[in-house]
Amino acid sequence: MVLQTLKALADPSRLRIVDVLQHGELTVQELTAILGMGQSRVSRHLKILAGVGILAVKRQGTWAYYRLAETPFFSEIRLALQKNLQTLPAHRADHDRLTSILETRRQRSQQFFEQHARQWDRLAREVLPAADYRAPLLTAIPGCRGLLEVGVGTGVLLAALREKAEKVIGVDYSPAMLEQARGRIDAEGLTGIDLRLGEMTHLPLSDVAVDAAILNMVLHHAAQPASVLVEIARVLSVDGALVIADLLRHDREWVRERMADQWLGFEQEELLAWLASAGFSAESFQIVSGRQEQLSVFILSARKR
């Protein structure tokens, strides 16, 4: 396998693929746009890299996402390889196009929430078993001094979260959503809540600023979910708690358009791998099944190591 791995890497185009995939999962179509190659050529290179275990593929409905894998030999040489990939002639242009694609993902999602902020609670109830998973979600959140909700949305959980913490910070990248949340705070007479505009991969908080964080139906909207977990680890105190409620892997493609979802849910194994890489230890994982046409939800609890 050592020889096969080195042979697979001995090609400029395949090195470019490894270079851009350091920054997250991408589809064949996105890689084609970044590399400026035909789809058949890109697919051939992906097949070679996946064949020796350098890449792994995750299928989401009709989409296939490629990411770097963690085979023993490739893991050993990966760090040294990363230090030299920036010397590739196409490195800067590839990363400029990668940045553009990730920004397009973000803008599409933000535009959706700006347009549907007032209808969001109703839309969510149609596809999520909210009444069934909310109680165990709140039970999983420990009492603390400072609690962060990433993707606060319309603030539907704020009153309950305020009972868990002395201070609650809610972050969202949609001004329209924050406006709805502020209206809810005023209507319910809530205090001790600080709403902030910000990205979930660049949270407007200092290091180790809060004791616990919650992600409620947010991660599947992230362009790079693993990067979100790394950023949350930054703002959490040592032994800080993280609670995630999100969708189990499913195959309903229509949610991409109707709900601006970037991911068709997640599998437990990939979540645990991302958490471990970000510095978390998982503590519990429970599933709440959806009723009829509703999607099933998981609730995951973890601690910052």
C-alpha cells in the first residue's frame, strides 16, 4: 500500500485535489470548477485517490462528497505533505476558487433565512419532531454561568435556555432572524440575553468565553461542519459542554431547496470523528424518530477535553 499511495500522489492534478480537500468536503462538480478540468478527468483522479485510501466518499442523496481519509500511512506523511502543497503553481488560484465556492454556499443559505425568517418556525414544525425532541434536548444542557446558542434563529429556545444559565449569548448570521429573536425577547420580557450577528465558523466571542454551547438544527446548514466544531471548542471553557440536536442521515433531496439544507443529516460515526478531531469527548447519543413525514433527529452530548 505504501508504493500505491506514493504512485497515486505522484501527479500534479491529484496533489491539487489533496490540497483543496484539506479545507473540507467537496462534490465532483465543485472540484471541477476549482481545478478547471473536465468532470471525467476529475472523476478519474478521484477514483485513483479513493482506491488507495487517500480519499473517502460520502453519498448524500444524488450528491457525492469527497474528503481526505485517515489511512495509517497517509496520516503519517500528511503533515509533511501539507507544508509543501502551497508551493504548487496552481495553489493560489485553486484556493481563490475554493473560497468563492464556500462563500456561494454561505450566501445561498443566508439569503434563504433572510427571506423566510417570519415563516421559519412553521416550516421547521412541518419537517421536525420538535415537540418530541425539545424536552430531551433541554435536559441534556447543564446549568452554567454562560451559555452560547449558535444559530439562535427566531429565539424559540431562549426562555428555556435562560433558566439554565446566568447569561445566554445567541449568535446568528441572519439579521432577519435576529430581529425575530429580539421581538420574542421583548414580548416575553426576557433578560440576561445577548444577541450577536456572526458566522458559526468565526464566532464573535473571545477564547474560553462560555461554559456550554448548543447547536439546535444548525450543523446541517454549515458549509464545513467540522470547522464549526473547532470554532466552538475555541470559545468553550475547559470541560465545557456541547449539545447538538440535528438530523440523522436521510435521502430527502427536496430539503436542499425547501429548507436551504447543505447536508442531508449526519451519521454517528462521522460526528464522533469530527468531535474527536476538534478536541471533544462524546458522552451520549440518542435518537428521536420523526412521525409520518417528519425527519428523525439525534441529540448528542460532548465535553471539551
